[in-house]
Amino acid sequence: MAAKTRPFKIILGSSSNSRKDILTEMGYDFTIMTADIDEKEIRMEKPEDLVMALAEAKADAILSRLQTDVNKEEDAESTILITADHVVVYEGVIREKPSSKEEARQFIKGYSGGRAATVGSVLVTNLTTGTRRGEWDRVEIYFREIPDEVIEKLVDEGVVLYVAGGLIIEHPLILPFIEKVEGTTDSVMGLPKALTEKLIHEVL
């Protein structure tokens, strides 16, 4: 989809390739800024609370940088900021990015023949008015048995080390072993399109 000319600018507060791809698919032009925060310092018991708190912390960190940058402050009049966060929940336990190949291997083995959920947040902030709207979205994923050789290929490739729970349902190696998804793939990838669009309209 070609990017459309819009009466506002977008800053995507994320370096995630999946989020960049999804926002591009939605037809938006955007710039990227990342938040320099220690995500491990923010802990919550409920995954929904955690992803919302992390999206808020990312937005606050980026806003603080923008406020000290005089050049960017002038652009704030027609700019909205999108931040997001995403975790996997397996048997009630929150999973973030694997800390090692061994942890990624154990994560994926656990999904084999079972199920997991992703919980993701989107937070949209209007930099002019300060209006901020955010919500979370949950998707349930059911897996067939995943052969050990497939798990080893995924781990050796290394991409699973950079995503929450080591979970990439759109990957060609894992796709044949997805039995059912209750929710949308874009949400699992980190940016639910319909929710993002809704929040953009709300802050404008």
C-alpha cells in the first residue's frame, strides 16, 4: 500500500522490524525514535498491566528527549507518537525475549502440542494536545507437535532470540505447526492494525 499524504506526522517509538512493516502496510509514513529505558526495571504481575506500563515508559522517555530538542519541538504541532510492547504468556508465566539459545529452545519446546498467548499494548500520544490513548490486545495460539529438528533450525537461525517468548508464528518453519490462532497475526507480530488505527483517530 502506498503511503498517503496525511495532515499529521507519525513517530514510531520502536526499532522492531515487524512494527515498521505493519505501519508501512497501513499506508503511513513515519520516522523512528527509540526509548532508552531498562525494561527489566518495570515489573507487574499481570501481563496486561506490564505491556501498558512499558508502552507508557517508552512514550515518556521519548517525550522527554523531544522536549529538550528545540528543532523537534516545533514539529510537535502535527505529530503523534506510537509506542507499544508485547509479551508471551505461557501457563500463566510472562515471557519476554529469551536470554539465551537454550532458553529459546525450552520456550519453543513448551509450545509444541500446546498453546500460548500474546498480550500486546499500543499507546498513541498526540504531541500537541497531550491526549494519550492506549489499549491492550490478547491472542491465543494453538500449536501442533513441533519436531525437534525444526526447533533446532529456528534456534540456530537466531531470529527467535529477538522476539518475546521466542515466538514467531509467521515464520515459514513454524507456520505448518500452527493449529489455530484466535486473534490477528499483526497483533502477534507486535502492532494490531485495527487497534492502532482506532487509537490514532481517538487522539486526533
